[in-house]
Amino acid sequence: MGRALRRFVHCHSADASGLPVARPQADRGPHPRCRQVSRPNLLVVLADQFRASALGCLGQDPTHTPALDRLAAEARVLTNAVSTHPVCSPARAMMMTGLYPSLNGVPLNVNSSRVEEGVGLRTDVRCWSDVLADEGYRLGYIGKWHLTPPTADDELYGEGRRDDGKVWDAWTPPQERHGFDFWHSHGCCDQHLEPHYWTTDAPRESPLQVRQWSAEHETDVAIDYLKAADVNDRPFALMLSLNPPHQPFDELPEGYLPRYADRTPEELLRRPNVDLTSETGREAAQIAAKYFAAVTAIDDQIGRLLHELDELGLADDTIVVFTSDHGMQLGSHDLMYKGVPFEESIRVPFLVRWPGHVAPGSDDLLLSLVDVSPTLLGLLGVVDQIPDEVQGTDCSAALLGEPDAPRPAAALYHGPPYAPGDPDVRGLRTHTHKVVVGFRQGQALDVRLFDLRSDPYEMSDVSADQSESRTQLLTALADALEAIEDPWPGLELLRNAG
């Protein structure tokens, strides 16, 4: 996948209605920042299932996040960042590789039931971490990985087999760690109060057992990593991948739940697309207090980490990114979790702080997680090393305020079937609209269209009312899927529908 094709997919021009019209753009030539900036450090913090509205500074969910609010005041806050496939493993694979699921090896969540299908991060693709390792960076990974397929031995030494009959946790062999030379990680251990980790040199048989809330322990390890970093020798790139606020929601450190426990369901779940009288709505109200408590607990750990950067004198020379792999419905549209095309599921926080380089403020840049890898490499000044096969867009020029910087006008949605009978779904989100198309063999396409300007909570399907917008979006979706060589079986029907 060459760079000209990446521009065809992502850097759409728009017509007067604001809808994307996919057109190939001419090659812009060498990037002006190739190897012309100093070598900053990189700190990426990912909090699993942290939805965008949970940032307290946005004033949407009733969350208390003072550390993230302070970070947001010093950072570029991307208010339209989205997860293309809002499920743990596929989202993480896109973030690491800049490739869509059909090319990165992770079209579905990684667990033992999909080993025979070959679901797992391809070892022959280059992640942003591989590039930085070749550029001389120290690479550290702490926390949840969830990209390595489990083996039979992982059931014995990791988390074990869950009630669903599947093994989700796995040890990652050193040769499959994509350049990370410091490793303190698990595959997918949903035991927040008694987690385990495989350290850099530990074999599969010897995980480290910990009796501490996972996010606190991982932040301790991250702080120790920062203290030990010799930035005069080599810059570092550290990824801290926190599992909370992902479930289990009951596994919280003490002292956080009381802040939310006495709030009414109406105070906790303010979104008008939540029906508090339904069974899902009532369950969501019970979960919301615990979920928001975990958000606040995560915020405290981020505060500790940012304080340490200040204390060590690293803040000015370190790019800090905070984001998530996906959001959470939490009762919206009578759904609880993720993996659906609604805003609560696909929108993620995305904060970028780099003092003196990235101007603080709110930005409606429509970045999707497949854009993260090339964008990080662009910020670090190694644009010329972005692998040619990368499908995501390098949005670093937009973040750095460069004139005429490419800004994606649309983001794709991938929703493959996870159970028999589920539709195979694709979609396209622009700043103003979202079209979602479901395919079932032998049936007509199920098309839904939302006008995000007048209906931000997606409560009214207007696919029958806006024929011109519908046609333009369906055509743009078909063009984008074709350009990335997506094997979606509904493409021919989509061409006819558009």
C-alpha cells in the first residue's frame, strides 16, 4: 500500500455539503520535517475502554479527572478521534501497525477460539516500535498487550480458561515484541487486584504475581523506567497500557467509589439515548458509578506519571499521548459495551502534549486509530521511515500547525460478525454524517444514516430522507473499502446501492 493510495483513502476533498468525495491527491514530495527535529522522548498512555465523554474537562459524563484536565489544558485535544474497530485487539493492532484488520492479522479479538483462524498480530509487519528501535530508541511496554494468540501452555501459566471456555491471556515471545526491549506485560489478564506480568527475560513458566491494583502497579513500573532512562544516551519511547476502566468493574482500589455511589441514575447517565427504565439502562446505572470511579482512579495514576516527568526535567522533551482503544456504550441505545458503530463506542480521547511544538487547544481533526502509527513517527521526525505498506494517514503536520497539512475528512468503521447471524458491518464517519451498512448473505443491505449535526446522539435514522447525502456517503464508503482492499462481501451490493 503506497502513500499515494493512503491519501486517496483518508485525505478526501469535500463538496459544498461537507460530505467526502474520494479523490487521489498528488504526491507532496519529501516531508519537510524528515530528520530535521531533535529526538524527543515518547510516552503513550492507553486506558482500555475509556470513552471520550469520560474526560471531565468535556463536561459530558460526571467524572472527576483533574490530572487529565490539566494535561488537556496543555495539550491538543482531538474531539473527533475514533476507533475504527472498537474492540480491544483489532484496535490495538491498527494503532501499532497503521494497517487495517485485513492486513495486520487481527480482524477479531485474540483468544484461544481463534488460534486456528490465525488471528494474531503478524510478526512480519513493522509497528511504529520496530521503526523506533531501528532509529536507536529505547523501547518499553508496560501492561496489557492482547495481540499474541494463546498456546496450550498459556492456559497453565497465565490467567487460565475463563467461564466462556476461552483462554485470553498469553506470554509474548521476545522475538514477537516488535522492538520493545523492556517488557512488563500480560496478554489479557482481567484480574485488576491480583494481576500478573511477564517481565523482559521471564519465560512463560514464570510470570510475576502482584497483589496491587494493576494500574497503580504499572504506573510504579513506568515511573521506575523513567527514573532509569539515560536520555543523554538514547531517547525512550514508553507505552503504558492500562487495563481499567475495562471490566471487572468491582475490582477497584479503596476510596474511589464513594464519590459516585450516592448519585442518582439520572445524574450518572445524562445522555438522552439511555433509557433508564429498560433492563440495560438499570444495569448501566449500577455499573456507571464503578466505571467512573475507575476513571478517577486512572486519573490519579496519570497525575503521578506527569508529576514524575516534571520532577525529572523530562516534560519539555517528551511527547505525551493519552488515548484508548475504544469507548463504552454504558446504556446508550440499550447497549452496554463496545463493538458497535455508535459514538459512545467509537469515540476515544486523544490528547497530545509537546511543549513548544504542538499548540494546546481543541481540534476537530478526524483521526482514527489506524492513523496513530504514522502520526507518531511523523511527530518524531522519522517520516521517511514510515513503512510503505502503512494505510493510515500521518496527521503530524496538522498537529504541528503546518500550513496546508492533510486532515482526514472521513474515518472508516469495521464491524465483522462475532457470532453466527451477526451482520458484517462497514461504515463511514465524517464531521457531519455517519453511514452504517450491514451485510447478511442473501439479503438486501441494511443502510442507516445519521446527521451528527442535528442528531449527535444518533436517535434518528435519516437514510430514507436524505437521498443525496446517502448516495454520496455510500459511494465514498465503497471507494474507501476498495482502496484499502477490504475483502468485505457486501462491496458489490454497496456499489449498486450508491
